Amino acid sequence: MISRLDGLPVAVIGAGPVGLAAAAHLAERGLDFLVLESGEAVGATVAAWGHVRVFSPWRYNTDAAARRMLATVAWAEPDPDVLPTGRELVDDYLVPLAGHPAIAARLRLRTRVAAITRVGYDRVRSAGRETAPFLLRTRTPDGEVGEVEARAVVDAAGTWGAPNVLGGDGLPALGEVENADRITPALPDVLGAQRHRFAGRHTVVVGAGHSAATTLLELVTLAETEPGTTLTWAIRAGSATRAYGGGEADALPARGAIGIRLNSQVQAGRIRLVTGFHTRTVTPMANGGLELTGRAADGTEQKLTADVVVNSTGFRPDHSIGAELRLDLDPILGSTRVLAPLIDPNQHSCGTVPPHGVDELAHPEPGYYVVGAKSYGRAPTFLLATGYEQVRSVVAALAGDWAAARHVELELPETGVCSTTPVVGGGACRVTPPESMPAEPAPVAAGAQGTGAGQVTLLPVVERPGSTCC
């Protein structure tokens, strides 16, 4: 029987590391696909923080199928032991990958997916739904509207375009929206293109992740040569201990060094740390700066004034394009309901996320998968290598190879800091599986093997900016 889905491509949203990895796996499996990227070029999101050097070497920043594909062309593979910048990740990996003949002809730039539905079906209609093609409504920066039909959708759009707000309650602080043009987004180029905005001025950095740490340390460096440059670090927590990370116990030395250096700069007084700061109001000042009002846990009011405010509070998923699809989202994180307990940041602050793939990413809408940073919702612990394994599993399922799809392997680092119960004698963290899943042995040391869900090897990887790494 001929299906209405026969002959249609798989639509991949986003041409970043995870989206292009999905394209590589689809090409390797011989499946037709189309990559839709809203930016002017591939890796547009990564390029936005291109000045930042990641703290995992090249060997952990590329996808296996992508490497196999690039091996067939004249690609100069980077030194596996070098730590690349975001710009180098784009220029030396994503651009060559996107230019591969198997992908280039299937890539559409400057094409934003505005909405997704099924042909002839809104969210309510059921009969025959799973056989109807997906319909993706697209827009270009010029206002041109188009439509794409697809047999399946892999959404790797990420969360960079949806930052969290400054407001400590999850809502924008009073005055935040009105003064949005005065608030600097995460990971500004402090020592480069945006140096003039920070030199000789007082900056308040809000947030406790590695994006905040990166900006703070760049400001410290700037202050060494630019008199009058001062900085304040405001966090909601009562202590910065967790933000400092695992230090020397971190499997990634460059990541551990960030926490060590940040702690030392706070102790030396070069960074003023304000804890328990829940931003409530943002008020413009006559000099062009901002005044932030916060409320501590005991109800007392705190005020901070700044020439520049940097919002490093992380990111959240935007699922609005799927409003007409049947999504099963966790009410807290915004990930799938099954994945949520495996990535809950209240329980996971290191390499404790169990292997997961197509089954944990599936929605009631057959053929629709959110992968990459967006799949984690508001959980800030997403790993780039996790995204590569997600798309490998999803593409295997789309190819009908369910044995490969469900044999999930996940490489995770030991960070030296955990929220869960530490394993005796090891630096890893033990995972308590949700009741809906069979309990599997937790990884206990580097090189350990799990069962059922596949092998688990604890190795260094890189996380997205705004998460526990960058």
C-alpha cells in the first residue's frame, strides 16, 4: 500500500552541531531529508558565542557519522587534543560538514520554521492522523512564506533564542521588558568586539552557570588593563559553592579550572558576590545604567546599580511552533514527561543522566522528535555528546532499525560535583531510575558497563553555553 508519507523527506530544524549530526545520520542511512536553518549561515547560534573557548578538546566535539562523512572529502581534521573556540567549531567542523555534497543540496538557510501541524489535521482531529504528512510553515527574513511537507520532524533548534528572564520568580522583573534594550544577553565579547561597553564601567552579571563564570573572568581580565572596571556577581542561591564546580576532581581540567579561578577572584575581592538576590524590579537610571532591586530569602530588600547588566540566567525551550501537535511535556521542565526525571537539575548536576534515546524523546505525535538542548527544556545539564546520541537513536528508529535505536550508548564526564548520592570509591554519581523504568546498574567508574540500555563510558564532553558547562 502506498502511504501518503512515501517520498517525503525528514525535516530537520536547525543547522547547528546536533541538527547537522542528524543530517549526517540520515544521509548515512539513505533517508531523504531537508535541513531548515533560520540563520544566515550554519552554526549561527554557535557563532554568537564564537569568542568563547570550550573546555573539552576536539575529540569530544564531533559526531561519529559526521566524521565518517567528512573522511570521504578533503577535510583537515583538527588536532583532537586542542580546545576549540565556538568560531573554530563553526569554521573547522560545521561549515565543512554542511558543505558535504550529501548535505549541501538539502540545506535551506534563512528559513525559519514558524509553525508545524499535519496536513488537514489540527490538534483535535484523530482518525488517520499518523498517516498525514507534517506541514511546516516557514518564513524568511524578507517576509516570504512557504510550506514544507515531511514524513517526520527532528527539531534541533536549540534554546539560544529564548533566554530566561532576570526576574527571580520566573516572570520578567517589573520594568525588565521595557528596558530590554539596556540588558546585555549572555556571553558578550568582553575582550573583543564589545570591549568598549565594559571598559571603565561597573557590570552586574546575573546567573550562576558557566556562562556567567566565563563573562566574570573576562571582566576580571579587562579590569587589569582598564582602570575603573568593576564587577558584581548576583545569584539567587545562598552560596556559590555549586557554581564553582568540581575543581581538581573534574575530568575536564579546563572546566575545573574555571571554578577554581572564579572562587579565587571572589576571595581576592576582584568580584563582588551578592547571594540570595531575587531580581524583582529593573529601573533605568539617568546615566543610562540600571538599578536592580532584589529580595533576599528573609524578605529584606537589596539594591544593585550598574552601568551594564548581563543576563546569564540560562535558557528555556520555546514549543510554540508545535502548538497544533500532540506534545507530552513535563509541566516543570518542558522536556518530554518520560525524560524529565532523568535530567531533573534538582537531582543531576554532573554526569548522572542515564542513557536515553528515541523512546524517551517520543511524543504522542508519531514522527515528531525534539533533540539537542531544546529536548532538555529548562534543565541546564545538556551535553553535546548527548545530542549526538539522541539523533543517532532517532534516525535509526526512522530507518526502522529499532534494535540500533534502543541500544543507546552515552558518554558522560565526571565533574567532581554532584547533587545525587556519590558512588563509594568513585567520582561518578549514582542514578535512581524513575519507577516507570527498570532499574539498571549505575555507572560506577570510568570504563564501566551498564546493561539493557547499552554501555556507559564516563568520558569528557562539552555542554552548551548557559548550562553547567560552556
